[in-house]
Amino acid sequence: MNIPKYKAPEPFQMPDRQWPARTLTSSPSWCSVDLRDGNQALPSPMDPDQKLEYFQLLCRIGFKEIETGFPSASQDDFDFFRRLIEENQIPDDVFIMGLTQCRPHLIERTFEAFQGIKKGIVHAYIATSDLHMTQVFGTGRKGTVNAAVEATRQIRSLADAMPESDIRYEFSPEEFTDTDMPFCVELCKAIYEAWGKATPERPLILNLPATVERRPPNHYADMIEWFCGNFPYRDSVKISLHAHNDQGMAVAATELALLAGGDRVEGTLFGHGERTGNVDLVTVANNLFSRGIETGLDFSRLSDVAATVERLTGMPIYYRQPYAGEYAFTAFSGSHQDAINKGMHRLKDAAKAFGMKWKVPYLHVDPADLGRSFERLIRINSQSGKGGIAWVLEEDHGVRVPKAMQPELREEVQAYSEEAGREISSEEVYSIFRNKFVNPEGPFRLVGYWPRPDSRDPTFIHGEVRICVNGEEKTAVADGNGPISAFVNAVSPLVDIDFSVDDYHEQAVGKGADAQALAYVPLQLAGNGVVFGVGVDSNIDQAAVRAIIAGLNRIAGKK
Ligand code: KIV
Ligand code: ZN
């Protein structure tokens, strides 16, 4: 018999599905499972102090429901619950949640860990897929229902014995996406009835996990919509989503399942969790934020959050992780850099044109909203374009390279980064600018230039130039109808280069008495072509003269 190794999962038959036509307009509630699903999957799980620091971080971000462990499974988890409660570490509006299997002694132990809690969620789970029931437990559906209902009754009675605590109940049919749906609804109905306390104000949480991502995201959404439509007590349950990322689509699955009726999302920061992890809550929440939805989670200092999580988990965050990765908002390529540069300068026009304050090419959100404004959006390597290089010089060093000079600067930066064979820093870009355009090596050195207005017509200038050519000092005198033209007329015969200067750009850097002028001068060569030089001086004419000497050295270097 030829049995294939793999088969596509049966698509869920739902011709009248509604979710594809819906749009998300409000946020789900969030439950962090970092300290349970996330922690259990770390090569080196966190110690109690690290867990406490992580817990405090989650509270600062704004999580109101935090699964803090599996207190009946290990002494460490048990002790951590006790510590949180006894040291009064739990903010008044935060529920901590503890996981348990549907086994009497484990439930008993869970409640011991919960003693004295203000707000707690007991989370019971049982696997409901035929795969698990036959291959792992050797139980049938009936046995599963009995165990889950008995567990729920026990949880109800232990919760009733703690009237001073607000104890809620969450039930998870593990492997929901591999479970027969009518059976799952029947089981959850039995759980609801056994709990018997759910109301719209204090709903039962039904957490419907994609324990292993075996299906495409649209199947998950179909199953959630079908479940919601067929569960008889919909008003008094919260439908919770819990997606794992085995096929890399947990975020998509979660978003579609929210359209299909999910009210709450369980996941972890940056997707820590078993195997390829749980859904990344930073991505889901910021995706909603990017669509103008208030999520109640504060990621305005995302780099700090990322650094803390990296330190506590011992696991680095991938460079290209959405929102948090080092390169999440970085453009290396020239066309992207150029477009970002233009877009950032034209934000006001974009606001008018698109009716929103942020619409920038290649950046779907403003990195500043995530506390990343200080970082370089544009990074330089041999692929970088002139716009990006100009942006780095302007942003980091206050140097506004004129458009006409940018191609020449790009050539120099490209040659340098090709030689280096790596990304180059903003400081290196600035050094290239200084070494190649302000102080290039070459045969000419300015000793001095003395422009003197004519005694009868002060717009007419007599200039005296002294320069060194290959170490030999030379002097020339010439006139012109301005200080620059007098200089060009005087210097041309000394350097033996036929050039003219028609125009130049200037820029002030610094303020007050310390202000300096930067002159960017294009030297038009008689033979064709333009070469730029840049000069710096407190006097603008002297800055332009220095720029001409720099340009002449560049020309000599190219010969
Ligand atoms: O992935 C899963 O199914 C779980 C359950 C315990 C909810 O983590
Ligand atoms: Zn899980």
C-alpha cells in the first residue's frame, strides 16, 4: 500500500465564513505566558530573581493577566507563586495564572500555591486530539471528558472555599486545531456547566490553542468562528487564542482568529516558547498599534524591553525581528535610503495627502514611537545610495552636502566600503568627507589669500595669493569682480589647471562667535566635468578659497 508520508490537513468546511470580510477595530485582552510556556522552553530557565524581574517588566508593559508558572509541577514554580503573594509583588489589577493538568493532586497543590492571592486564574488543560488520546494517553473521548469535568468541579469547590480571593477559571482543550470540532464544543459545554459560575462580567476563559501549528492560518480562523457560532454560552465566555509558530505563521493565525471571534491573546514577548515558540505579542500588539488601535500595552521603550528579555532569557533577539530587531527600521540600499530621506522631510505634505500623520516610504511605523528615534535608520555599506549617505552626514554631523556633490561623495564612500567589505559607521562616513573633500592629499597648500576691494569700486577685488606647489612657495596677483573670481584668476596659472567657478554653496555650522562657514565649491573643468572641494573657515570667502584648493588637490589626485 502506498501511504504518503504527509497529507494536507482537511480544510474546515465553512462556506458561510464571515471573518474574511471583517476588520479589526479594537484590541483583544492580553495574557503573557512568558513565565510558563516561554520559561519552560529556555535552555536555561530563569531563576526566581530573574523571574521576578521579568514579572515586573510585564507589569510595567501593562499586562493584566500573567501566567507565572505551573506550581504543581516544580518546587521552583510553587515557591515563585508563594513569593509573589507573600511579598505582595502583584499589582492590584493584575491576575496571575497557574497551569495544572486535570489531575486531583495537582489541582490540590495548585490551590496551595494560590492561598492568599487577590486575583488568580486557575488554568486547567487536557489534550483533546485523537492523536493524543490514542497515542499518548490511551484514553478515549469519554475518559477525557470525565477527567476534565471532574477537574473543573474540584477547581470550583476549591475556589468557592477561597471567598476572599477573586479566582477565575481557564480551560484549554490542548491541540484544539487537531481536535474534532463537535467533540470540542461538547467538551467545553460540559466544562462550562461544571464550572457553573460564568457570567458576562466574570466569564469562563476558553483557551483554544494551536498547540502545534499544523494548519494554515485560515483554518485556525475557520475553527474559531465555527466554535464561537456553535458554543451555546458565547456571552459568558472569553475566547482565548494561543498560537504556536511551527510554520512561522503564528502572528497571521492570531490576527485572522481575532477576526473570527477571538477576544484574548496568549503569547510571549519576542515569541519565546516551545520549539519555534509562541506567538510574539510584541508583533501582534504593534501591528494593531500601527493601524491606530489602542492596545493597552506600552512598548514605547522597546529597546530596553528587548535588552532586559535578552539578558534574562540568555537568548538574543534576531536582527530582523519585527519592531525590536536591530535592523527592523534600517535601510541599507540606496533607493530605500533616498526615499526615506525624502519622506521624512515631507511628512507634512504626506499628512495632507494621506490624512495621517505618519506615511513614510519603507517605514510603516514611526520608530520614535518605540523609543528607537536615536538609532540610525539608515546604515551605510557598498549598496548605499547618495541620499542615505547625505542623510547620515546631516543627521549625525550637521553637514548638508549639496545635491550636485552627492554622487561624487557616494563614489568615495562606495570605494571605501567595498575595500572594507562591511558596513561602515557614521564616523567613518564623516572621515571620508573630511579626508577626501576638506583635506584631500595633493600638491597644493594655501599659504594665504588677501583680497582687497578697489579704492574706487569696492565690488572690484585685487587679490594676492600665496600657495605651495609641491613644497615650493609661489605668489600671484590678479583682479576679479569678487573675491572668488580674483582668487581663481590668480591661482589658475600657478596650478596649471584650467577651471572656473560659477557658483558655490555655503552653510554655517555652530553658533555665535564659534560659528564656522562650510563652503562647497564645484570646480568646472575646461575639459568637461565637475569636481567638488569643501573648505571650512570662520570667514566665508576664506572657506571658499580653501574649498578651491581642496578641489584642485582632488583633481590632481585623479590625474
Ligand atoms: O500550547 C498549548 O496548547 C499550551 C496549553 C497548555 C494551553 O501551552
Ligand atoms: Zn503553548
